[in-house]
Amino acid sequence: MKITINNLCLKIANQTILKNLNLSFQQGEVTCIVGPSGSGKSSLLRTLNRIDSNKNYKYSGDVILDNKSIFAKDYSLEQLRKQVGMVFQKPCIFPFSITKNILFGAKHHEKMTAYQAEKLVIDKLKQVALYEEVRDRLDQSALELSIGQQQRLCLARTLAVNPQLLLLDEPTSALDPYSSGALERFVVDFKKQGTVVFVTHNIAQAKRIADHVVFICNGEVIESGSAEKMFSCSTTDQTKQYLNTQTCDC
Ligand SMILES: Nc1ncnc2c1ncn2[C@@H]1O[C@H](COP(=O)(O)OP(=O)(O)OP(=O)(O)O)[C@@H](O)[C@H]1O
Ligand SMILES: [Mg+2]
């Protein structure tokens, strides 16, 4: 799946949040979005999944997903949600069991037998390195899980719908190094079947997993390019400063 963003602007209640973004995310690549707090990273991901829109949100420009504008009147949001999986910065757990959480979206999109459902739950929990920790309490409330476990459960629920594009907003912020490593390996592996946009404050992590890097500050793309170029010879002083010190004077 290819995503092209053309002159995208977002204003919320007259405050400019995203300014004239031009970007593309390629099939089979991990793009890491980095930038200071409040720079618009989460707003960009939410825009790509058409969420949080209300009458205070004013968009201009376009986002093209497989040759179709996601803002088109006849664009199916249901289809978008099936193709695009998102894991939010704060885990968003439903007050049901672990099993029900994982099947929530998947059952909405397709019918399955009890056997298929059970297999899906186990497969997805294994994929996010959570199965061993929760295998004895799949029918207990997911709200009892730790934040790091909830974060992995959200990813498992997203994967159960089999998305082609994954939008991950700081998905390892509450994980220990072991689980973070497992998630990073999963993301790199996922490239074989789709596209990943990954927001992180962790530059070392971006170095490990990114094919492409986008540096955003104050709602603007300051620079974007291949990970190799961005980490070894970025062209703007702001990018060099941010990637080296995580501070910026933009
Ligand atoms: N619903 C909203 N209403 C008003 N302002 C908003 C809304 N959502 C985001 N903003 C503003 O948009 C700006 C960008 O926020 P966003 O959450 O996208 O930043 P971020 O780069 O993800 O930051 P962080 O690294 O802290 O998660 C901030 O100034 C924020 O206050
Ligand atoms: Mg954010």
C-alpha cells in the first residue's frame, strides 16, 4: 500500500496543527516520524486514519491511499479501518476479556468459527510476544493487564484485522527492553506484507528499524529522506541538532 500526502494542512479551532505536508510512505518500508513533543506527530497519524475529525477540524490538501483520496465523499471509512491499523500513544483497552478485545474488530469484519477465533487470538498474542504472560487468563478482564501488556494487546487487536498499513504511535513507550525488542523485530518483519509508519522519541530505535525518517517540528516537515541519509548527512542544521541532541530551536 502506498500513501501520498499532498499539501496537507490541518487547523483545529483556528490553530494550525499541520502545515503543508508533502510526504509519501512506500509499501514494504518502515517510516519513523520523529520530532519534539507537540510537533504534530500524533495529529498526522490520526489524520491518516480519519479519526478525531469534527466540525472544528479544517483540512486542506489531500491524502491518497492506493490512488483514492481518503477525504472523498464516497470513501468507505469501514474499508479504511480494515486496511489501516492504528495503535495509539495511550493504550485503548475495552472493558472486556483479553479474547474479546482481540476479536473485537476482526469479528466485525468477517465471520469465523470458534476454532478459527481461538487460533486467531493465540496467533496474534504470540506475534506481539504476550501469549506466555496471559495464556492462563484469556477470559479475564483486559483492564487488569499492566500498561505495557495493554499496549501489546492493542497491537494484537489491530493485527487481528490483517491491516496493510500500520500506524504505530510510540508503541514501545511503556515496554521493557525485552518486549520492545520483540516489537521492533515484529515491525521489521511486517514490512514483507505492508507499510509501517512509526512515531518514536527514541532515536536509537529509529536507527534500528527505519528505512525512511521524517523530522517534524511545529507542524512542518523540516526534512525527510532515507534513514541512511538522515542519520549520516542530513541537510538542515535543525535536523542534525534534533537527531544528535533531541533538542531543537525550530
Ligand atoms: N483535539 C485537539 N484540539 C486542540 N488542539 C489539539 C488537538 N489535538 C492536538 N492538538 C494540538 O496539536 C499540537 C500537536 O499535537 P500532537 O498530539 O499531534 O503532538 P505530538 O507531536 O504527537 O506530541 P507528543 O510527542 O507529546 O505526543 C499540540 O499543540 C496539541 O495541543
Ligand atoms: Mg503524540
